[in-house]
Amino acid sequence: MEGSIEARVSRETDLWLAWLPRWRPGTHRGRPRLCRRCFGSPILSAAGLDDAPHPVQHGFSMRMKGVIDLAVDDYTERNLPLLAREIRLAEARKSKRPYRPGEGLDPEYRGLDLDPEETPGQPFLFTLGGLEQEAAAEVADAPPRPFTEEEKAALREEVRLADEFAKQLGRRVCVELSRHRDRIAGAVARVVEPQIAELLADLDRELDSPAWPGA
């Protein structure tokens, strides 16, 4: 793995700060459900982003997830052979899919819904998610070899070790992010808060307009 966790956190924070000025409230639709990656995230709390708009949070959260995932992958490959083998097989199966719309996206957009919500009574002719499912269904995978009881026990232990390692890394990331809180807060105050204030001002003007029903 290239660089320490602390160096990678700092680098990914720099990249997120460089992306932040491109964010605009009007380019992101509301989510019909909570994002499991961001809601209650200790990483976002450590960065001071609890109250930021979700797209701002999500981009940062996914960058930190990348830091942890890369370190866990490296640890797994070096220390957990059974789990590493299963991951390689899963990736090989996934690579056979001819259409993967969620692949290759910038971290700020990974994990977000691929398609907007349908308008009642006006269904889409097709959706990106639907096309991906159709492409995956066309790939016929051979059934995996069944595990012996010993292999199952060994694999469960390796999964536990990988999970514990990921939790330790998460704590290290949170500690490191406390050192970046000031510049993260400064960027949010400079870039995000004025746009939110302008959005609220536009809403007030719209509500006060003589053309608004009931005005």
C-alpha cells in the first residue's frame, strides 16, 4: 500500500477540498431514503460534516472509505489467503458483466442512486439499474465449490480478522481527521454555506411573490 494511512487521509482530504467548489445544490436531487454510508457516520462526525448537505458528505465519506478499503485489501492479500481467494473469484465473476454503469465513477458519485425516482403513472422505458440487472442475468456462473466445515470455520475467522482490522483503521482515520477539521470547516463556510443561504433567500422571495397562490 502506497503511503501511510495518515498521508492518504490528508491526500484524499485535499482532493475533496479541490472538488468542493464544483458542488452546486441545484445539481443534486433529494434522496427518498437515508444513505447508510453517511447517516450516523463517525468519520463525518470526526470531520465536522454532520450538518452538511448529503452530496457534500457523501463525496468525503466515499473518499475515506477508499482509504480504508485499500488498506484492508492489502492486509487481506498478505495475511488472509482464503478470504483473498474468495474476493478474487467474486471480482472475476463481476468482471464478466458486460454493462456496469456504477463502475469508474469519481468517489463523489459512487454509491448514489443511478436513476431518479419515477413519476407516478409515468414509468421509464428503461433504467440504468434495470439494464445492469439484465446484463448480470445473462452471465451464467458455474456453481461455486461447496466448502468443508473446516474451510467454513477458517473463512469465518478470516472475515472476523478483516472486520477487526477495518474497525481499527476507521478509528485511526477519525483521529487523523480531527487534525483537518479547521480547513474542512473553512471550506464549508466559504463554499457551501453561501450557496445554501442563497437557496433559502430564493425560496423566501418565491414565497413572497404576488404570483404565489394565496398571496
